[in-house]
Amino acid sequence: MKEFFKTAGLLLACIFLARFIMPANYTPLIAMAVFMPFVTDNKNLQLLLPVSLLLVTDLILGFYGTAMLFVYGTMLLIGLLSRLLHKESIQRLMTNSLLSVVLWHVIVNFGVYFSGLGTVSLVQTYLLAIPFDLRLLTSTLLFAGMFYGIRHLVKEYSYLGGKRTS
């Protein structure tokens, strides 16, 4: 159990730091929200951990008005859908990741438009967001794949009784 908390703490610290180091919209947060059903059966933790990490980093990076409601609401929706659509397969994980970014694109950018952050039309807002959300899609698929691969290696290592085979 002690090793679990060390590993979980290290993972959370890496995700936390990634919000500050990586370019805008290149983040592991959506991948984390999609991956949580692989990690725990605790429904509260599945929903609240990604949103909590987002909140803590936003406390440092700064808040962004009305659009925040759409961002946090979308993260909660992604967590709920990930729980409902969860299957133990990489294909389903990647499909859920793609679906999550599409939801993000539609809902969060509607929030940006609704907040009146400088665009003339909703269509213009969606079009201008495409480059950012393509980076978000890339990072979400990459991190979700990495999380799945690491989980597979840990399970394989555990299955072998903690002994490496050469």
C-alpha cells in the first residue's frame, strides 16, 4: 500500500508539473480523467481528482472568468462518461479520449464564445480553436497511451511476482 501512495504521488506531481512546463493545450489532464476508471473503482475519486488538480493549478496559473464553468463542467462530464463507457481495452481508452476532446472542443469553446472573449461568431470561435484542440487531442492520446502502457507493465511485473525475466 505504501508503494501505491508513492507511485500515485509521483504520478500526480508529474501531471501537476506538466501544466506548467508544456505548451498551452498540451496537457495530461483529460487523459487522466479518461484513465481514472482504470486506476480506481472509487467513483468520487474518478470525478474529483482530475478536477481538483485542475483547480490547484488554476490557483497558480490564474482564473479565466465565466469560461471556467464550462471547463470544469466538461471535466466532470468527461469523468462521468469515462466511467460509463469504461472497458479494459486500449481501443476503448483511445475512443473515449477522442470523444472527450470532441466534447471539450464543442462545450469549452461555446463557453469561450458565450464569455465574449473577442470572436465575432460561434463558428469563428470553433474554427480558431482547432489548432489548440488538435494539440489537446495529440497530448490526450499520447498520455492516455502512456498511462495504459505503464499500467500494463506494472501489472505484468506484479504478475511475475516482482521478478524480472530476461
